[in-house]
Amino acid sequence: MKIKNFFYGILYIILYFFLTIVVYSTFSKHIYDESNLLLANVSTICADLIILFIFIILFRKTIIPDFKKFKTNFKNIFKDNFKYYIIGLSFMLLSNLLLSIFIQDIPTNEELNREILQTFFYSSLFSMVIVAPIIEEAITKIYFRKTFNNKWLFVIFSGLLFAALHMLASTTLIELLFIIPYMALGSSLAYIYYKSNNIWANILFHSLHNTIAIIILLIEVL
């Protein structure tokens, strides 16, 4: 275990939350302003672009070279790793199904995303399909893969970290049980990164997952 890389990973997670607070505060007058949806969507997209640009710069030594390899080998990367995403998704759906027997409500994080998506569709779509997959995969994978020598320690830790980030909005203790389905997805994405050695592989499947979730929500609403 390489402690230096571990602390770098934690530092970037803290930086992500700090930048989100600072940048969103700068645009706070217009973000989520239901009286002017166009301006609200544009303001939120601008804020997300600033944060995304900063993290691309910070992780450029991994993100840029990996993207070049990803472009030339997209089909093989997708074909080789799709099964791991399906395995993670299956465990996620199964655990969600079992939890629904005991917990009637959906996770607060998912509920908030649904509410924001329905009101601020375009900025939410941009955030969930592009910004979140890139930043979340970078901060929960890149430095922690360098931290752990053991594959399974990395997969489990990264999956747990991914789940924890999605459970920060939880309002009850019992809701924390939803960390299990989130961890199933996060661990599969970590395994994809370990197998592919390309950060864009797990970004791809994270983005695909969010896109499917949005389509399902739109079908439910319609």
C-alpha cells in the first residue's frame, strides 16, 4: 500500500467538494432558479464545465493519454468489459430489489436527482452523462489504484468509496443500506478500470448507466 497516493486520492475528493461549493456559490444567483429555467440551465452547465476543466487539468497525465488509446480501441474496450458492467448492474438490481422489501423509499440521492432532472433537464443531463462520470471515476479510481497492490483491495475500497459519495445525502440510518447496490456498481467500474488500464473504460460504462437511468425515468414520467 502506497500511503502517498492514498492521501493524494483523499485530497482530490476534498478538493472536489470544495470547488463545487465555491464555483456553485459564484453562480448561486441563477443556479436552480425556477423563474428563469434557461438561465438556470446555462449557469449550472457553466459551473460544471469549470469544475470539469479543473479536474481534467489535474488528472491530465492519465485522462489525456488514456483518451487517445480509448479512441483507437473503443470497440475492444467495450466488448471486453461489457460483461463486468452487466455483472455489477445485476448485483445492484438484485440488492435494490431485496432492500425494497424492507425500505419503501428510494435513496435520497436518487430522489434529489429525479427532482432536479425533471425541473432542470438540460443541465442535469449534461452533469449526469458527462461531468459526473468523468470526475467521479477519476477521484475514486486513479490514485487509489496506485495505492493498493492487491487487485481486490482496490476494487472493494474504490467501490465502497463510490457508494459513500452517493450516500452523503442520506437522511436516515436505514437508508445507508443502499450503500450495497451503489457499491456493487462502483466495484464493477473499479474492476473494469483494473482490467482495461484505461480510465475512459469505466467512464464509458458509468455514463452509459446514467443514460439508461435517465431514459427509464423519462419513460416513467411520460
